[in-house]
Amino acid sequence: MDRETLRLFKLKIEMARKRPAFLRQEWFRYKKLGETWRRPKGKHSKMRERKKYRPPMVDSGYRGPKKVRGLHPSGYRDILVYNVKQLMEINPEMDAIRIAGSVGKRKRKEIYERAKSLGIKILNYRGE
């Protein structure tokens, strides 16, 4: 990772730490609503009008830097792999693989051994 990317990655982590928990309108009032974010749409909604005493709304200003958006916390791009053939398209310096959940034990082991020989980082190997 070059210097600029590393700086942006640290900035992304700091921004994520400061980002508020976006709560659904009136999440505290009805248990069935849950806390999962939904955009307020009511005509007289105080939250939609962004009144100060209401929780913050999701906004594009809370996003992290574009260059490092979507990276795994380890700093690698996360790529889902289903078979050994897909490992040939991976760049070991930038990418790390995640073996798909639908892959069986035998093929998972083959992918692990091939990735190890190519020097590719595996994010979810269970050590079977």
C-alpha cells in the first residue's frame, strides 16, 4: 500500500469511529421497528426535516474516501473465490481472498494450498 492510500485508510478508520449510529425514526417507540435504518418519508416528519433534537440522517458526507472505500480492515481488497482457477486473476499485493461458503471441504483445501503457494492471503480459512 502506497503512502497516500495508507493515509486515506487511516482517515477512513477514524471517520468510521466518529460516525454516529443511524437509527430508524421512532425506533425507541415500537419494538417491531427495530434499529435498522429506513429513510423517514412522512409529510410532517421532524427527522426528515433534520431538526436538531432528532437523530442524524444518513448522508453522503459520512462516506469514507473513495480510493479506500470497500476495503477489508486488513487493507486488502476482498475477493470471493469459488474455485482454484479464479486464483490466477488475483494480485497478491493488493487482493486477499475469501473462500465462498458453498465450497466443500475438498475444494476448500485445494484452494488453500494453491493460494499458499502463490502467496495470497486468505481471510476466512477455518484450518480444516
